Amino acid sequence: MAEGALRDRVRKAGLTDEIFIDSAGTHAHYVALPPDPLAQRVMLERGIDISDLRSRRVSLSDFQRFDHILVMDDTNYDALRFICPRSHVHKIRYLLDYAPQFKTRQVPDPIGGEEVVFRRVREMVERGAEGVFAYLEALLRRS
């Protein structure tokens, strides 16, 4: 959901050549699967089609390849810190660090929840994506 929300922001701004978005998980059991049908449905309500996305597992090369690595919760943060080369730890941030209106850094995992839970998570990742995009856009303007 977060990848879809951020890709949508980048696409609408015409910055797909400057900003590359990808997502990966810390758990192996979701590899190569499409997003949950409820996630697809609630994102489509916003005009964002995520049906073509497929999950993959984080790899060590991601730490070199990406300038910013965003996590949804403490479990993801701890898992990435454990495998991340020391020289790249500074790249790991919480998505909701970019959405201070939420009083938490934790985006709950909606899998297994009702549609209302997916909508709440959608709201959180949309606000986080807005904040991340504003930050990245400002970086691009300075360069």
C-alpha cells in the first residue's frame, strides 16, 4: 500500500525518472505474492492500482542501492538494523516520521483485518507518502 501511494505521488509530479520506488519485506512467507485483495480494493478507491505489485524479501544490496529505506514498525526496523551494514544504518527511517500528525511510528499490519482496518492503514501510508514525497522533492530542488 505504501509503495502504491508513494509511486502515485511521484507519477503525478512527473518525477518517475528522478525518484525510484520499490518495496520489500522482512518476512520470507510473502515472497512473490500480490497485495492482499482488501489492500487492492481500498487503494483502488483512491484510483491507485497495486494489483501488479509483487512482494520480495529485503536483500543486502538494497542498503547500497537505495538512499532511503522506510519501515512500517519496530519489528521491521529491528530486522533491518540487524542485517544492515553499519555504513548504511542512517538510511533506515520510519514512514510515519514523515507524518507527525500521527502520535505513533507504528503502521499496523492490516492482514487478517476488516476493510475498515485497511482503510485506516491506507490513510496512514497516504499521509506518510505525502511527507516523504515533500522531503524528496525538496532534496531534488536543492540539487
